[in-house]
Amino acid sequence: MIKNILCCGVLYHEIEYLLRGSNTNIKAVNPGLHVDCKKMASAITSSLHEIGGDETAVIIGSQCHPDMCSMVSGHGRIIQAKNCIEMLLGDKMAQLEAESRTFFITVGWLENWQSIFVEGLKWDSIDARQNFGYYERILLLDTGIMPVDEEKVLEFYDYTQIPIEIMPISLDYFKGLLNQILESVSM
């Protein structure tokens, strides 16, 4: 039986990697939709209807949209995490935030930052510096699945003016969450 997953495009590559060889249908929503609740709701709702059935594993953070849980209700189950960073780090996220004011990204975020901040939020470099000014660092979580494009890292640094550190991480915690939700969805 085919398993259906609806995910945020930020984690598409990691999900595809972890489920390679399985009989899984993975549909991703555009990460740039995070900045527009109406468009994001429309994309999630229409994707859930398109996938059909009531047993879809939704790999989008429960706090990525204010109505996420109610949108998913009756269509499937949502992963037990607030956002994609918590899916990757779990409790380690709080520890890293305690070290310094940290904005977290992944290679998927790095691929989509312009659609999120420039196109979606309409931030120019001054807006970016004002909004990112709170942070002491940007931490790029490198799962090793996709190469880190150094040119994109430099472009994002130029845009934010916040130092970017690259931290290799394991997919073990995320794999556990993914297996847990797939087991809970009787597909």
C-alpha cells in the first residue's frame, strides 16, 4: 500500500532520503508560503484533498500555521514537533539557543530564503538587518544529504549581516519522529 506524506519543502530531501526504496508518495508545499497564512492554508488544504483519504502523515510543524492541527484533523496525523528545526534537533534546540541568540536554517531553508524573505515578506537588505539584528548567529544545520552551497551561504550572510555557522547533525532524531508518525497512520 502506498503511504502518503504531505511535507514542507524545507525537509523534502531529508524525507526522501530516509524513505528511499519505500512505497511512499511525498508531496511538498512551497516553504515560501510560511509568510502568508491564507496561501499556506489553501495549499495544505488542497494538497490534503488531492492526496485523498484520511490517513496522511503531515510533516509540517504544528506551529507553522495557527490552524495547522484543525486543517489536518480528519485527513491524517501531524508530526509531533512545532517546526522543522525541532524535528531535526529535538531538545538540543533549547540548548543551542541558550548558548546564543540563534536563528536556525537548513539547506532547504538556504535554497528558499529568497522566496521567503525577499519575495514573500518583501524585505530588502535594510529590513533583513533590522529583523535579524536580534540574533548573534545563524546556525545552518547540515544533515549531509545535500551539499552546502557556499555561494548561497555568502549571499544569505550579505543579506542578514549575521555570522553563519555550519553544524553537521545526524538524522537519527528526525528518523525516529518520521517512523513514529508513519506507524501511527494505518495506511
